[in-house]
Amino acid sequence: MNLELSEDQEMMKDALSRAFTKGSPPARIREAEAQGHDDATWLAFVEMGLPLLRVPEDDGGAGASLMDAVVIAEVFGEFVPVIPALDVIVTARLLAHLGGDVTGIAEGKIATLALRPADGSAQLIAAAGAADSILFLSGEDVRVAAGPFGAPEANIGSSAARQIVIGPDVGELLASGPEAVAAYGAAIDEWKLLNAAATAAAARKAILLAADYAKERHAFGKPIGGYQGLAHPLAEAHCEVEGATLLVWRTVEALSNGNAEAGAMVRMSAWWAAEACRPAVIKAMRVFGGYGMTMEYDAQIYFRRVTQWSLVAGNPDDDLPVIADRLWSEATPALPDAGATAISFEYPQGSLEIAATVRAIFEEHATFERREQQFVSDDFFDPELYRKLAAINLLYPDWPVEHGGSACDRFSVSAIKKVFTEYDWGHVVISVSDMLGKMVLHFGSEAAKAEILPKLASAEAYASLGYSEPSCGSDIFAARTKAVRDGDDWIIDGQKMFTSQGHLAQYALMLTRTGEDKHGGITLFALPLDAPGYRCDEIKTIGNERTNTTFYEGVRVSDAYRLGEVNGGVKVLAAALTMEQGSGDHYVGAIKNMLEGAVEWARGAQRHGGPAIEDPAIRAGLARSAVRLEVVDVLSRRTAWGVGVGKPQKHYGPSAKLFGSESWIKCGTELMALAAPDTLLQAFTPTGRIEQDYRRSVPSTIYAGTSEVQRSIVAEAGLGLPRTRS
């Protein structure tokens, strides 16, 4: 698993960034927009040899990989120079592949391509006004038309776009036949992927510019970035745009490895970049208020560029049926040759082997009867499975061997969690118990370790969380449950809400107030729940899940169960909350479960006189959920990578949690309607799984920190905005 560019790619990125910084600053961009092309910046681009970046070395090019081209596209998107960089890179490769001469391109000539088949009508071609030639597909022929092309036409991107009539009687024949058609199709897919990379980079730059402004601009006595009404939309856009970039990277890996879903992922990347980035740049532009609407501010440049790039190939929704064809109709398009890449979202081989061991246990354990029991369970408690995993030291795989674990790395832990999601098996019981165990391991006394860790590791005991209270949920530092010192003991009095596993657990990770200071008066305990004075009352949720309200009346606990220093609970909580918000695996599993149920339903149901799976609206709805699933997955895998290589970013986990839980609602809402009215029935069926997960999607935006809290964390840690919470 590797999400870092190579040294050569970093050098290439830095060199091009420096060139654009010097040669294409915003003032120069404004000047060049009047002509729709920047001759000087294009010359610098040519002198770096980048037009032939993807042309094989045997044909005089650099023979670079697709990931190298993505790096160039991202720099291009960040600086938005007025040159047709990506069009030429893709066209040069296609021209060389079809036996054409690329010498002129190496010397600075501009060749571009039509993004839709030519039928004799006018077609908008973004770089036509600057182009010396245009490649286009007409029937089974790839033809070349020579410029100049048309008169200038005003357009939102201030590019050299022209409407050009192209068809079978225009230009000269370059190549013909199925292989030529396939090569052209692969070039279009390559352009779509690179354009998605550039669009996401441009949107990200717009968001960062807005965040910088929001730190400096004051209103009503404080920076405007400190207002949640501004910070939260920007944070959400940031998650979605980062997801777009990661999806492009994941697609390059899939193409490089020959993944069966690589073709669908290309069009997913294109659709998601348009879906996420167009609203993102609008949110960014609005941060500047009235200034953002003026042509003197750069925000409007990114708004116009992202709009044009997202729409120049046509309605982005046109990619949805293509995604559906490639996923569910076994369409096998010709795809671009990606070459090798060091980028990998896959777990290391050793982690996959450990996950395979767990999968083998599931293969035997997950019978139809047990699957149905998991479906109807209100607490997902499966002690038999836990004992099987404990027997091979994989219940808590990253615990030290001496405490019943296997000392696995974080990659292996994440890979094992993926197995749980594959089988749609509840993981919450052992996740919470794992959290308590780690807190005991790092902050507990020797006596607590000796008592608690062996019981947890052998699946003889489990844990619950004692955080939320009737008067405070996400604001856990407002807790009122008191712990008062009494010699070597503490007396705990209070009430906790939403204590899931409170009816199963033998211990609670208990947050108490031991001082007056809001943040400096918190102490945590590994509280034994067999003590007199503990009571647990059931609460049922809309998702048919059991949670509890728990009461603590004069509960006496030894100081040996204290975690960390007295009034030092902030440090313990920081570690615990990082674990709780650590990834989006749970949301990946839920959305995957709903999508699989919807596809299974669509293959067997009839709609509008034919199979539901053939209905265009249904296919588009399935495709939208499939895209969101991929974006949730890449955000989740990024979190696992950051932890695994020791380079975690504070906003990675909250980004995955925020986007994952909100996508769960969005996908559930659409899939419920798509398969209605069948989805109104509650049963262990494909549509019944959609119905149940839909009900469970809403609480997911509350549990483990509300979406509002996650937005605040992303705004603060990901964008550097001022803190919006007290």
C-alpha cells in the first residue's frame, strides 16, 4: 500500500509548478484569456518535452506512465494555464499509435481530438482555435483535419473553443477498422481520466484559496472561517474533491493491474469529478462574498475552468450508462495502457494472507442461518465467532503477543475489517472492546492489565462506551457523571445515554467528571460493570439496533481501574476518539450490501415491460451508488495507509467517516426509491437488506461523532480554519 508519488514524479511536479508559477501567474492568465491561448506558456511546456510525455520512446516520446500524466494533469489543474496541455498529450499518443508523425507536435504544433464521434454536424472542440490539426472518429475511420479552424467564439472557459463541422468528408484518413476505433476509444478514456485529475486539482486549489481568505477576513469580531455556516460546506467539499483525486489514482492502479472494473472506474472518475467539483468551486467562490463575483479575484477563474472542463465532453450523466454497461453488462472496452505505477491502494501481501485466514473462518462460520441471524440481530453479538478468532490470536490482531494478539500491523487490522464488511458481519462489539483494551494497555495500571486484557483477548469479556449523557452528546467534555475520590476508591454517580453493548459488556470505558475545568477535569476508568449500583435499560433505534441508557448510583471502583492521570482524560480520549473515527470500512460494507441487493433485485424484477436491470433510469441510479461506494472506499483506504505508514493526518479519519455516513444516506435514499415499492417490506431479502440499511444510515451520521463534528474537524485539521467549537 503506497499513496506517495515517486521521487521522479515529485521532481517533475516541482519543475512544472515552478514553470507555471513564473510563466503563468493569474495576471498572465487574464491576458491570455483574450486570445484563448498562451503562446509563451505553451512554448515553455514544449521545451520541457511534455507534449510527447505519453508517446513511446521508440516513437520519439518520453514513454511515461499514465500516473506520470496524472501528475502533470494535477499541476495543470492547480495553475489553470491557458494551454491545451492534456488534449495534446492524449492526441500525440493516439497519433503515434496509429502510425502518424508526431515530429510537429514535438516542435510545438498543437494537435487535439474530438471528444464525440463525428456525424457531419458542428461539434465544440475546446482547443480548436489554437490547433493545427484535429483528430476525429467518423464511423470506423480516424481522420485528421488541418487548421486553422473557425472564428473566435466567446465561451465560459475563455479557451480557444470553436464549433467545428467534422464528418466523413472532412480531412484525411489516418487509420480505419476495429483497431483504430478501439485506439480512439482508449484515447477518449485517457482524456477523461486526465481531465478528472485536472478538474479535481483545480477545485482543490479553489477551496484552499477560499480557506486562506476565510482565515484573514473578519466579520462580527472574528475570522469568517470560524463560523460553521461557512466552514462546514467548505469542509464537505474538501472531502468530496479529495475523494475525486484518490479515485483517479485508484483507477490508474486498476488499469495498471488489469482490474476487471478498471473501465468502469475511468468513467466513475470522470462523473465524480464533475459531480463533486462544480458545486465545490461555487462554495469556494461564495466564501469571498461580493469580491468573489468580481473578475479581479481568482475565484472566478477556477469556477469557469472547472465548469468548462466538466462539461466540454457533454453531460456528465452520459457516463452513467457507460458505467452500468461496464459493470453489469460485461462490456469490454479498449482501455489506455497505464504502464507501471508504484501507487497502490491494496494491502501488503502479508496482510492479505492474514485476512485470508480470517476469510476461511468466515467461509465455514457464515452459514445461511447465521447470516439471517446477523440480519435480525439487534446487537450483532456473535461470541462463537469471537472465540474462533481468539483461538488463533486474531480477535485483536495488533495487540502484543503476550496479551493475546499477533502483533500485526495496521494494514492487517484494516484488511481483516474488510473481511467483516465482505460478509456484512457486525464488528462493533469487538471494535469497542478493542478500544478499551488499547486504553488499558497504554494508560492502565499493571493490575488492570493483568485482569482485563486476558479476558478480552480470550472473548470472555467485552466492553461498552460510557461517553454520551442526557445533557451532552457530541460535546463529551460537558459530561456531568461524577467520580469522587474515597480513599483508594472512587464513587461514581450519573447516567449515560446510548451505551451500546451495555447489556453485554463486563467493562465500560467510562468518562467521568473529577474537576471543574471543562477539559481539564475529566478522568477515564475501565469500569467493571458487576459492581453494585449499575443498571442498564434497553432503547431500540430506528435501525432495529439495541442501545441502552445506563445508570450509576454510588458505583465504587478501585483507583487501579483509572486510565491515565487524574483530570488527564483529554489525552486518553484523544487516543480513543482517533480509533473510533479511524476509517470508513463500516460505511463501505453498508453501501456495498445495499448496492448488491439492488443489483440482485434488478436482475430479477420487471419494470416498464422488461427486466429492471435494463431500465435506463434504474441503471443510472445503480451507477451513482457504485461511484459513491468507490469514493468511500478510497477515503477509507487512505486512512488505513496513513496509520499503517505512520503518517496519519488528523482529517483523514473524519473525512472517511463524514463522507461515508452521508453517502450511506444518499445511496440508501436513492436505492429505496429505485426498487420501490418492494423496498418497503422488511425481510431477509435483497430489497429487505436495502430497507434495513436505509433505516440504519441515519443513526450512522450521529454515532462515533456527528457529521457536524466531523465537518468541524476537517475544516480545522484539513483546511486550517479556526476552531468553531468551544
